[in-house]
Amino acid sequence: MALSLVINAGGQSRRMGRDKALLVVPTSGQPLLRHIMQRLQRLPFTQIVVVANNPQLAQQIYFDLPTRYLPDQYPGIGPLGGIATGLSACPDWGIFVACDMPLLNPSIFQFLSELSGEPMDDGQPRWDAVVPLVDGYEQPLHALYHRRVAPVIAQCLADGERRANSFLKHVRVRWVREDELRPLDPHLYSFFNANTPEEWDEAVELLERGV
């Protein structure tokens, strides 16, 4: 399986007031985008795809693995456009995350990757997507998608559907329950989003505690 890491960094960071991808993580001195890459680096992905409209990211943030920076093909649409853009660069499965998730847990993504390989009785692929459910909500930007869902997403966008989870009802999804996730991440910190300065301060405190 050719696994890609896709980081959606195309948002406008209105609530944060500055580009979240370039927030400096005090524990490492690295921009948040690079911090995310490093946090997940032990996973067996073969490329990194960053969906971003800020050209400074490609100039300022480097990583050892091949990294592609793609402008959002659907600017102003929201995360679903970022997912579509990222999938266009994936030959197979992609890990999709948002750039405002500083506490991502690689063990969870290893588990999700294992689930993605579950076959049907005839050996054909069973799933098109592997998506956690946390607090009763789908987590479309903490999930795995196969490239074959790209046409479904394109149709949703053509139909004017913009919600990041709008395509999931049309594909085969392996929903992952909290009780399957908590043995790997008891507090589910991996799903923590830092959208505001206050949430960023909370994330920094957790990182300083070694989360």
C-alpha cells in the first residue's frame, strides 16, 4: 500500500488571527506544520502532500521525505475542497489531517491504516474510508481515504455540497468507535484542534507536559 500523508493547511485562520501552520511550537521551536510532520514521521508514508495557498510554507518548511505543496483547487469551498485537492496527488491511500492538530497520535493512524487493509471474502478491498467517531461526531480531517473516492467528492462539490463529511454517505466507511481508540489515546488528545489563541495555549501546555 502506497500511503501518503496529506495535511490540509489551506484555511484562512480567522479565529487564530495568524497562519496556524506557522505557529511556533515552544517545545521544539518548529512551525506547527513541521511539528505535525515530525510527530507522524514513523508512519510508513511515502510522500507528504500539503494543501496550502500560502506560498511561504514551501519556502520556510522542509522535511526529509518528498513533499508536495499544492494550492487548493477549490479555494473558498472549505475542507472538502482540500480533501479533493489532496486526493488528486495520492496514488493509493492517504492519511488526512488538519494543520491545527498539534497532538496527533501516530499509534492511532497506524491502527487506522491496519483497518484500511481489511479485505472482503473475495479478497477485494472492503473500505473506501476509515473515519473515527468522537463525541458522536465524524472526524473527516483525522481519517484515511482511498483515491477511489475522488470522483464521489468531485460530484458532491459539483452538486454544491461543501461539508467535509458530505461524501461519506456515498462510500464504504469503516467507522472507528471511541472504545477502539482509547486504548491507544485514553484522552483522545489526537483529535484536539487549536483554532483560537486560547486553544493554542492549552495545546502548548499539554505538549509541555509530554502529551
